[in-house]
Amino acid sequence: MNLPLPVAVAIMLSVGALLLVIMWRGWRSLQARSATKVSTLAEVPAEAALGSARTAPIEGTYVSTTTAGDWLDRVAARDLGYRAKAVVQVFDAGVVVARAGATDLFVPVADLTGASRTSGMAGKYVGGEGLVVIAWSTLSPTGERTALETGVRTRHKADRPLLLDAVSALASSSPSSPDSRTDIKESE
């Protein structure tokens, strides 16, 4: 069937617009569903309140935050669903993930529950245990704790064990941690 060019273009533009609307509605729905898991996030404190730096700034990519144990259940609420270039640094007070084009993420030491490495999570598969996963928890709007995992792909392979060890040590040093587990996978 040969359609006139203007009709074919109009049909293609209509289909494209429809797909964009469907994708936008799906993302909004994901944000609404995940808003029931995450209330408000901790603000990044002033530099003096962060304490001593346990690592140098580590460049990488913030991959996503998911519900703990379900690497496909992405959390899109509170600006956690956007992948971005990031600089991660571990301090005495917690972990700061400074993200380009998105709100910075601060995980206080009391909320840290551990760290591990994995090959992938929602939106990114790298293989070979190339993602560092920061396990933490936060309050849901109902006041219950929600266990979360945040994936970071470091720019340099040598930084992965440094970040893993620093987060694991910080999580294990916190007696007020809501979950005392520390998942450490030692492999390179």
C-alpha cells in the first residue's frame, strides 16, 4: 500500500507521540508507586558536619536505587530514578553521592546496612561484579523502614574495592544501624 508522503509522516508522528505519552505515564506511575517506599531523604550536611573523609572523591556513574533484594524494582521517587554521572565520597557521617543533573544523595551512617558488588541492577548490566551496591534503609511515609540498595559504577576498576571497603567499615562501625548485616563479596 502506497500512502502519500504527508499521510505517512502524520501516521509516524502520531505513533511516536503516542509512544512518548505511554512512556511518560509509565514513568509517572513508577514514581507514584515508589513514593510509598521512600519518605524524605536526608539532606547533605555542611562540610564541617561530615567529619573526616574516609575516601578521596571517587568518580563514577550512579546507576539506580532499588528495593533491597529485588534488583529490578527501581525506586523512581525523590529523584532516585535518574542515572547520572556521580562523585562518591565516604565520610565519618555517611556516604555522599554527588550527582550531575540530579539531587545529591546522602546516606547517614545510621542508615547504612552494608555493601556488596554485583554484575547489574535495574537499567545497567556490566558483568564481572562491576557495580558497588550500597545497602541502606530509610523511612517510608507510613513510618516503617524500607531497605534499599544503590548501585554505583566506578570509573576506575581500582576504586571499586576502596569504595566497598570504606562503606562496609562505616556500616559495621555504626551500632545504631537498623540492620546489622554487611554483605561483602570479595572478588575482582
